[in-house]
Amino acid sequence: MAGSHSQSSHPSWVQDLNDPPPARSKSGAVPDPPGYTQSSGSGNSKRSTQKRPPRARPSAEETDTLKLKKAWELALAPAKQLPMNAIMMYMSGNSLQIFSIMMVWMLFANPIKGIMATSQAFNRFESEGTKGRLLGVKVVYVLMQVLALALGLWKVNAMGLLPNTRSDWLAWEKAREPMEQTIFAV
């Protein structure tokens, strides 16, 4: 009775988990789905039991090519963010609000940080084989950061914060007065 009491104290799902039902034999009534083969479905195939030869270590040239490819991906990453940033700047409007000011601040801060950390960003890709070819990649990276800064300048100009008239720079210069004014009659 003690043995039957311990079995009955466990829920049925625990018993099912400990003693799974026997595997069903494949019946001929249900065909395999298209693209299914017996060797790909079962873990007991000949290919899985055979040992694969160890992969050969890549040569220095292959490693340098891979490093250069990854460096190009890093260099072009700021360009992939430009369309998103442009849409966000356009959608934030030209008025002075905390959201648009923070967006412009981040648009200036991130490229400046990126330009300052250019050598650190590409340090992991430098080797004897890539040292000369990495200079062009770094130049492209800096140009992409400068494009992001130009986007920030466009936004600051659109907000009216960029001083671009003579009256903004000279204290004694008067602001231009319009030659005509239109007044709407009510």
C-alpha cells in the first residue's frame, strides 16, 4: 500500500513525464510530408554517426579579408541610420520643444563621439595585412559621421537657431524691414 500511495500522490502529468508512452510505429497509411526524408528526420543516420574532419584554420589572407569586410560594415553603419534620423527630425517639427531639442542634441553628440572614437572603433580590425587598407575605411566612417552632423545643422537651421543673416551677427545692424505689408481686412 505504501508503494501505491507514493505513485498516487504525484499528479498524472508527472507520471507521464517519468514514464513516457512508447513511440508509435510508422504506419503506411500516413505518407511523409513533401521534402521529408528518413535520413534528415532521424538522428540515427550514417552521416550523423560519421565524424567530420576538423575545419581547416583560415589563412591570414582570408582573416584579413573578413576583418576588412567587417570594418566596412562598421564604417557604413552611420549611413544606415541617416534615413531614420531624417524622418525623425522631420516629424519632430521646427518649434522649440524639449523633444526636438533632445533629438538635435543627440544628432550632434553621437557623431562627435563617433569621430573622436574612430581609432578605438577600428582597433580590433587592425593587423599587419589590413593596416594600409583600413585608412580608406576610416575616412568613409568619418564622412558618414559628418553627414549626420550636416543633418543636425539642417535641423538647427529649420528651427531658426542657426544665425545666418547679417543682423544675427552685427549688433548695430538693423533687421530688414519689408517693403510691403499685407493686412487682412475683416
